[in-house]
Amino acid sequence: MSEWTEYKLKQLTIKIGSGATPRGGSNSYKEAGISLIRSQNVLDFGFSESGLAFIDEEQANQLKNVEVLSNDILLNITGDSVARCCIVPDKYLPARVNQHVSIIRLISEKANHQFIFYYLQYLKPELLISAEIGATRNAITKGMIEEIEILLPPLPEQRAIASILSSLDDKIDLLHRQNTTLEKMAETLFRQWFVEEAGEEWEEVKLGNFVKTNQISISKNYPYKVIEYLDTSSLTEGMISSLQTLTIEEAPSRAKRLVKHNDVLLSTVRPDQKHYGIIKNPVENLVVSTGFCVITCTNIDPHFVYLLLTNKDMTEYLHSIAEGSTSTYPSLKPSDIESITFFLPPKGILDIFSNIATRMWDKIDSNQTQIRTLTALRDSLLPKLMSGEVRVALKKTIYL
């Protein structure tokens, strides 16, 4: 590694700076226009368009000094999402950032933007420690970013390392997009068959007649000493981001509920945050948080129930009826879910839908398995490549 050189990040950049919120705050946002990127849009290894805000030309001109350009790295610098970073896809440009996000713009002759992006992911544990020092709220200052130490290989090796990691992320992204497409297809079919073409003769029934909620909980006779634990924050729009392997003694008190194949999970806290999904072929020791309502479909297709409970109108309705000790944490009761009514389609239509949806979710589940495998591979390679423990052989061009 003698050819690797240590730099301060400020030596590799032409810009490090955060933005601001336009006057008027969220009330000044537009339906469309120039993207205003906030911390919620900046995820580890990816960009989320969920909740992306927009501003007009006049507002954007006031923030012209924090314009996001192609290949810029964005780093969250305050709050619970501090140290998350991503590279914004060009399709969201032009864009600006607010005060919770910092732009890192590199000198391209010195540093490859993808390599530095992955290096910041590699350094995230250190950045989190730095963010906790000397402040009541997690924060990374401009000075801290400038002083970040980067061990940098020659530019060709930077590109080769970044190419390996980005190829894995590209495959992960492709699988995510396939799953999104499959779910949208299922949603469209559900809406067409069971909303737009619903028969006037269909009987209105209560969901509670077809499902059981929170049926199985850990008892004193629970046979496993180690559990796989799923919290609400780790399940979003059907995708499990992580499981925690814990002993029974280590597990939090809210780790109570057991799930089985085809159970539907729906977060009872802040139901508008989309923490829901169908569990496919779980391990026997999978335990979920009491923040979930576990819905077991006794005599109805679980995919039908999942799409019934997670469409936009239903999500807004559930959020509106949620109750809690404070307005900050609205919460549903299982009885709220059981009392939901719907028009029951004929068995023949439900059976056809079930066959189609089952095939779709089998593919979704297969994709999620691949995503977890690729993510684990990327996460294991990342520190080895960034530290130089694993080197990349560079191709040599032979001239004849």
C-alpha cells in the first residue's frame, strides 16, 4: 500500500457546504419545480424520492450557492439520520439542499466521487462517534468534514474499487425496482377488480371475520434461547432491511409477537409511515415488536388483505383514526383493524387473484433473498477494499 496516500478531505474538494430552508418553511413548497433535498431523502447507499420537496425558480436562486451538481456526494449532518450519505441520481437535478444536508464536491483529477462515497460509508461508525461529541443533538460540522482523513489509492485503483462495489449496488437497485414494479402491478389489479369493478351485490363485511390479530406471543415455555428480532423501523413497504440476532435476555421487552408464513404486519404506531409487509417463510424463531399488529388470515388471501390495508386511502384513514397518549405518536388498536369493512368479492374472483398475487410475491420474496445476499457481500467487501486488505488487480493495456 506504499502508493496509497493520506489526505484530509478538504484537500480533495472544491466545495463543502450545507443549504437552508426557503422562507416560509414547508408551507412554501410547490407541487413541482426544482428539487429541495432534505435529510429524509438521503439514505445509506441510495437516494429516496419519498417526501421530496420542490421549490420555484425564485426560491432556487436564493439558494444558488447550494446547487447540487452531478457526482456531488450528499452527507446528512444533523439529527437521527446523521452520517447517512448518497449520490443523487441525475434525474432529480437541478436540485438544492436544506440546512441538514452537506454537499461534498470533489476535485475529479484527485478523487473518484464513487470511491469517496464508499469511503464515507466505511467511516460511518467514526462519523457517528464524532457527531455525538460536544452537542445536545447529533451533528457534524463543516470543520469536521474538512478534517476527515482519507487513505487514497491512485485514481485507476479508486475507479476499480468503486466499480466492484457499485456493480453490487446496481444489482441491488435493479431488484428493488423489480419488486416495486410487481407491487404496483398487484395494486393496479386490486384497484381494478375490487374497487372500480366491485359488484353492487357484494356483501359488506368486517375484516375481523376473516383474520386473527396478535394470535401468538412468546410464553414461558418458548423453546428458543436466541431469537431473530424485527422492529418496526426495519420493515418498510414490504422490505426487511435488517434482523437483530438476540438472546432472550438481550431482547427488548417489546419483542413479544411470533409470526408465521403469510402473516401481514402493520405498524400500529404512526401508520402513515408505511412500516408494513407480508412475511414469507420466516425462521421459526422470528419475533416482532409489539409495535406491529400481526394479522393472520384465516379464510381469506393474505395478499388481498395486505393491499386492502396499505393502499393510499386506507393508510390515510387508519392514520386519521389512530389514537395515542400524545398527538406525536398516534397508535392503532387491533380492534380498529378488525372493524374495517370491505365488500367481499365472489370466491372465484378471489381465487384467481390469489393465484396471480402469490406468483408475484414469490418473485418478490426471491428478489429480497438476493438483495440480502448481495447487501451482505457488499458490506463484507467494503472495509476490506477501503483498508487495502483486499487489493484490486488492474487490467493492463498491451500495445502491439
